Amino acid sequence: MAKKNRYEQIMERIFLSKFKKGDTQVQFERKEIIQVASELGIELPKNLGDVVYSFRYRSDLPKEIGKRAPKGKNWIIRPTGRARYCFVATGLTDVVPNGSLTETKIPNATPGVIEMYALSDEQALLAKIRYNRLIDIFTGVTCYSLQSHLRTSVPDMGQVETDELYVGVDRKGLHYIFPVQAKGHKDRLNIVQIEQDFALCAKKFPSLICRPIAAQFMENDLISLFEFETDSKGAAIALERHYRLVPSEEFSDEDLTRYKQRLDNS
């Protein structure tokens, strides 16, 4: 059996000390991380938030936590205020690209100098989305980048951050706000980020139509985009598309014919 790392030991101790059979929510505070680490003799990182962050975007929660979720559900960690959190049992946790979806080729408009130095992280992904106008293509709305890395405080959540904000206008004159969460190859998209984006837009842009977007590299030039909506159960995926950026010479008449057939069949 693999030895639990320090973060797993801390979160497992906190959860099990509070959980009662049948619970679907378990509240805790950041100061408890310090207390439990001291009890276990564990050295904490300077950034305490990394303990929670790691389970949202990099690692699975310990099995002792996971097996106590109701059937068909898994645990996520939601912010509930400044330095306060809650384990919540929910249906949708991580947002994972569907490998069986078709791809749509897009002539790559990324400047050559950007291609030379772009990595596979969030900033490179955001750059490719921006230069290729993928938010416009995906949503069918004319969009403009408004701000990168907006960080603010939201009631009942505490501090939240979105990777980039777009504003958009459609042919009827309606105005939209598109918060975009981007992930490279290794990190995971977590539904908590989308919930935070809905809350951020409700506070900062209450008169605009909020349409949260998530993006992830599947390969260096293959990008998955998701749009979300809310229902009685919370945030849910409304649409997913995959776009492959290709040199213009790789775009053929056959591709155009195939895409026209999509329109005819819609």
C-alpha cells in the first residue's frame, strides 16, 4: 500500500474527525490544517492554500474520504468564505475532455514568434485561444478580451480568480461576459472553478449574460472548449467542442464539405 503524502494525511484527518454517516457536506477552516499538521508532526508549505488547491486540480482525495460519498457522487472542496471550506458530495467534479468527439480544423493564426516560445501551460493556451478567436468561434458571439487574471472577493466564497475575461456582443445587441478557465496538459479542470465564475459574474457584471468557458490542451494544437450552465443540481456542461489548429495548407476542400454536412444535419 502506497504511503499517504502529507497533504493526504492532513485532509483525511480533518474529514474523518467531522464526518457522520449520511453527511453530504463537511465544513472546515484553514486554521484546522495548521492544527492537524502540528498534531501529525507535518511541516506545512508557506502557502497553506496549496493544500486545498492540490486536491482540486492535481490529486484525488484519499480513498478513505472518497468511499464515504453517496453512490454516484464524489467529493469536491468548495470555498464558503474567507479561509473557510466545505467538502460537498456532487455528481460532476472534474471536467474531462470527451475523446470520442470529432475535431474541427481551424487555420492557425498564432504568430510565429509566439509558436516558437509557447509552452504547454495556461498562458500559452490563452494566447492561442486569443489569436485564433476561438471564443468567438465556439460561442457564435463577437468577443473581446477584457482582462487577464481577475482576482476579487465574492460573498460566501471568499477570494476567487478567473484566468481571463471576455466581453461579447451578438447580432441582437445582447451583451455577454465570458470568464475563461484554462488548464495545460497536466492540471485538471474542476467544477468549483466554474461555480466561482458564475458567482464572480453575478457580483461584478450583474447586467451581462454570464457564459463560463473552460479550456484545456489535449495536445499542443488540439484544444477542448466547454461551456457551462446552471440547473437545480449546480453547474453542468452545456457544450463541448474540440479545435485543432493547423497550417492553412492542411485545410482541404474535403474538410469544408464535411463541415457543410454538419450544417445540413443540424
